[in-house]
Amino acid sequence: RKEVEQDPGPFNVPEGATVAFNCTYSNSASQSFFWYRQDCRKEPKLLMSVYSSGNEDGRFTAQLNRASQYISLLIRDSKLSDSATYLCVVMADRGSTLGRLYFGRGTQLTVWP
Amino acid sequence: EPEVTQTPSHQVTQMGQEVILRCVPISNHLYFYWYRQILGQKVEFLVSFYNNEISEKSEIFDDQFSVERPDGSNFTLKIRSTKLEDSAMYFCASRLDRLYNEQFFGPGTRLTVL
């Protein structure tokens, strides 16, 4: 069973483009949701948490639909530095599962000049 | 800014050998984790550790694996008898406490089993 599924990608977009990534999760008991970014051969780094009301951080907007078990990330005005793999991550934090993270396989984004 | 550190950055070992991967979590954090990422695959949870004991482990974390926090600062992952399929990037992460969801990841140790 795949806990977290993402768009397979890769996405190749020009600078300035808007790009959207989607993700679904299977465990309805999931508590917390995140987008991480991972550069090649580096550690995952938190990009943003995702809240039910939707949240924005500069050019990045995240949305969560608990009923559909669906998470999205929108990047506006893409920069070359946005090139990375974007990981959809879900945390189960009930009872004995103290913060175990479930990762999607990631969606690779390349922004070209 | 405090960060999680890991040593070594790259470890090469022969199949059947024991390896110990070391991590120094952020000093006031209470929850500690190990994850691994086989090349080209997703990041997978191995184990979580809290209050000096394992709180959860995945099906990957079999009897060949163990974790320890020997001195209040280091957090180690030991693989007793390495297999070829243990070759992966191993990430340590720490989390402040249950009120804060963010896990901070170390730079990883690349383990190559020959």
C-alpha cells in the first residue's frame, strides 16, 4: 500500500512559470502535512507545513483537502533556484506513532532560463 | 542556527561487517529518528526514539539494526551484519517536542556495502 502518492513528474518549466504539484494520502488518521524540498543527494528540507485552511509563503501556496485526502503545492513565478525534488510528506502522530513521517517519491522540477 | 550533524558523510564497508552511523541531534530536542533513502527511491522511516527507548520501528528495522543514545548527545544507528541492500543514504532527524511538528534532518551518511 502506498501511503503517499505524488505526480510522477518530471516537470520542466521556464522561469516565471506557475507550476502545481498534487499528492494524495491513504491514511485518514494522518495528522500533519508538509512539503519538503530535496536537492540532489542532500537531505530533505522543510518547505512549508500545510494547513486545512490553506497557507501561503511568498510564491508558494499549499492546500489541503481532508475529505479527498489531497494535498497540493503551487509555485508562482518559478526561479532557477526552485529546481529540486518536491516531497509530499504526511505525519501520523497518534498513540505510539510519535511523528513517523511518510514520504512520497517526490516530483522533480527543473526550471530553465 | 542549530543543526543536526552526521558522521561520517560516506562509509564504505564489506558485506557482513558492522557499521555505526553517528548523529548529533539539536541539543534541546526530545524526539529522534532514522530514515533511509535507497538511490532513486523514496525516503523511508526506520525508527523513532524518545525518552531513551524506541517508540516505533518499521518492518525494515529488523534484528540487524539497533539504536542507542549513549551519552545524551550522540544518537547512533548500528547495522550488525551489513547486506548489499543496506546501501543507501541514512538520515537522522530530530524534533523539539510533541507540540512542534517539524523534523530537522541531518545531511546524511551515504553507506555503500560492497
